[in-house]
Amino acid sequence: MEKKQALLRSLVELKAAHDHASKELTAIMRIAANASKGSAIVPSLTELRQYKHALATAKIHATQAEIVLIEYSIPISPELPSSIYLQ
């Protein structure tokens, strides 16, 4: 049951991170679309950095979910504590 809980938690975190990255990209694309129509406003460096950070967070959560899925099919070595896989 512990692995199932870890998988569900990882998927929830991945979904939240993905949603956040999508919102950041939507805001950037809205500004970029207006800029292509002649608006002088372009996405700021801060907005681009926030999107980059959101993507990095989503990648981390995707990796964590992948590790939990791998643990379902490959038993964890008894020498290694399982907590190292979910950090």
C-alpha cells in the first residue's frame, strides 16, 4: 500500500506542477501573440524565468513518478533505504 500511496502522491504533485507550467506558458503566449500584432509589450525576463522554474519543477515530479513506477516492477535492494528514491 505504501508504494501505491507514493505513486498517487507523485502523480498529484506532477499534475499540479504541470498545471502551473501550463498557466505560465499561457500567460507568455498571450503576451507574445499581442506583440506579434504590434503591441510593444513582450514577455519579461521574470516571466520567462518563472516558466523555466515551473518546467524544472514538473521534470522533477515526473522523475519521481517514474521512479515509483520502476519500484513497482523492480524490488528495491535491501541494502538501500527506499527513502532515497523519493527525495
